[in-house]
Amino acid sequence: MPVLLKSCFLIVLSLFVLKISALTFKRNIRPKISGAKKFVLTASQNRAINTPKLDFKPTGKEPQTGAIEKQIIGGRKAQQKKFPWQIHLNADDSWVCGGSIISKNWVVTAAHCVDGGTSFVISAGGIDITSNETGEIVQTSTEAIVHEAYDATNITNDIGLIKLPNPYTLSTNIFFIKLPSMAEASKTFVNALLTVSGYGMTRNTGPASNYLSFIDVKVISNTACSNSFGAPIPSTNICTAKYDFKQICSGDSGGPLVQKRADGHVLIGIVSFSGDICTESPAGFTRVTSFLGWISSQTNIKVNEN
């Protein structure tokens, strides 16, 4: 083979190998009512070994009190009142997500769930989006806040807020989830057993579920997560392990990753991204402890010191 032809062949072959080996990530929006767009994480992100930290000191004034105690692949169907902080979000009748009630007036979700949207229908207190359930409240908000450093390409700082037009009357059906304390800002939560819930797809392909489901998952280190994805995972994310028969998937975005404690449940993560095939990679979440200051400054929710 002539040297020039051989060189060209090797270059083309190398590019092909690089192309098929490149790992893509996707935001977990349900494919239409919109298709999930794929993104590539780049080396411009923070190193995975960075220690989690608080972004800036909270300045909130509204105190938090104690909290009350399938969409997801391989999940169990939730009973009403099990996750009273979980909401179902329909944005512009174009895409759907989850979210968490963090006070009478505010819902936290992923930035990509509200970015570009203008009208957000929020259903709380129910577990079946096809029926009107006792204790369910549906309202429409036009006030959303996207984190100013949100990067849609690299899926970083993926956090947003929605202000409710009418404050919730708290009940056993509708209640807020507690935020972590500032003292937990440097915790990694590695090996912690947590629970994630949502209204997303029950298989790697196909439609989303009409019912709220949940799975229990284990936190892995950002280094292990980076090794699995083959790309840096910043300290402002938290990852849970890969499972063959259960995982978050499209439609679960914005939903809560929570830890059960003696005094109630605490919001640890917000569903953000997964691999191209949900069950073939770890799951990625926005790390709530990295954004306590931002949440507090936007909502006036007071974050506990300890």
C-alpha cells in the first residue's frame, strides 16, 4: 500500500475509533412531549477530586422546620403521601420533569427543566398524573429562576427554582423536603443509601409512566463516576451507582434524591443526567449542598448552620 494512502487510512480509522468511543450524556427530559438532547462533557469542567463546598453563605430569613416523612426504571410504585414534596412539572405543554417543594412558596428543580420555558404547570399531592386525586393541588407559575452559571452544553450548575403563585397549605399530602445544613457542605455522601423518585421512563426506550415510582440507590465517588463516564464530573455533582435493572431515565429530571434520617428526609440531589442508555451508566445529580447559598439568596429560605 502506498505510504500516503496508508497514512490517510490510519487517520480515518483513528477518527472512527474516537467517534464510537466518545461517551455522550443526556439530560433526562422526557422525549417529547420533547426529545432528549445529548451532550458531551468536556475537560473544561472541574476535576472530579475537588472537595464539595458551599458556593456562598446563605442569607435567608424564612426558617425551616422538620419535614414529614414506576417512572424510574425498575422502580416501585409510590403510595400517596410517601413523597409529599414531589411535584410533577409540565413546561409549556412541551416537556415534563420532576421537582421538590422546599417551602410553601418554592419548588426546586433542574435548570434544564425550566430554561427557555414560560409557563409551568405544577401538580403536587398526587401520584397519578392521569386522574384528579384527593388532596392534589395543580397550579400554574410563570416565575422561574435559572442559575446564572448554568451551562447547557456541559450540564453544570443544573439547578432552577419556580415560585408558586399561591403558597401551599401544608398537609400529609403536600409538605416540603428539608435542605441539608451548611455544616454538610463538604460531605461527599459516598456509600450513603438514598432514594430517588420520579415520573420518567420505565425502560431505556419507550414512553414515560403516569405513576410516581422510586428506587433506592447508593452514592459513588466522583472519581468512580468520572472513570465510568470517561469524563470529568465536577464537585457540584453527585453520582449514584450503575444498576442493571433500575435507574433514573428521561422524564425524571429535576426530581429529588433524598436521605431518610431520624428527624425526616433531606434533599441531597436533583436528577440531572445519565448515560445515553440509562441502565448502562451511573446517574448524575446536582449536589444540593453546593448550592445552599444560591437557594437561600433567591428564596429567603434560611439554611440551618448544623
